[in-house]
Amino acid sequence: QLHITMSEKNELTKSLEMVQNELQEKESEMKREISEYKDRLLQAEKEHQDHLTEANRKNEVEIEACHEKISSLECFISSQKLEIEHLKSNKEQVNNSLEEANQALGELLKIKVR
């Protein structure tokens, strides 16, 4: 009976060792997989951050170009307003001169008719 019990104990010990070895192998495999997933996650996060950085840089360049265009257009509008004021002043002067010329012509016609 003792011999049978010892034999069973040895078998159980071997089975336990096999199960422990399997568990250790599975644990090692899981740790390796976890490490791989962490590495992939870090790589994906880095790529995502790189894309965000590049997109932000492009947006800043585009915003700066828009600011420059707005500034240029504001200068153009300002010069056009000055030109309009200048033309209005010239028109007024021309109208005044035309009116004076018409009056002088009227005077001359009156003198000629007499």
C-alpha cells in the first residue's frame, strides 16, 4: 500500500511539475505578448503624435500665409480708399472748373448777342 501511495505521489508530483511548467511557459508567453503590445502601442502613439505635430505645423504655416494675405489685402483696400478720395477730389475740381467755364461761356454768349 505504501509503495502504491508513493508511486501515486510521484505521479502526482510529476503531473504538478508538468502543470507548473506549462503555467510558467504560458506566463512567459503572456509577458512576451504584453511586451509586444506595449511596444506596438508606444509606436502607434508616437506615430499619432508625429502626425499631430506635422498637421499643427502645416496649419500654422497656412494660418501665417492667411495673415499675410489679409494684411496685404488691408493695405490694398487702404490704398484704394485713398485713390477713391483723390478721384472724388479731382472730380469736384473738374466739376467746379466746368461750372466756371460754363458761366464764362454764358457771359461770352450774352456779350456776343448784344
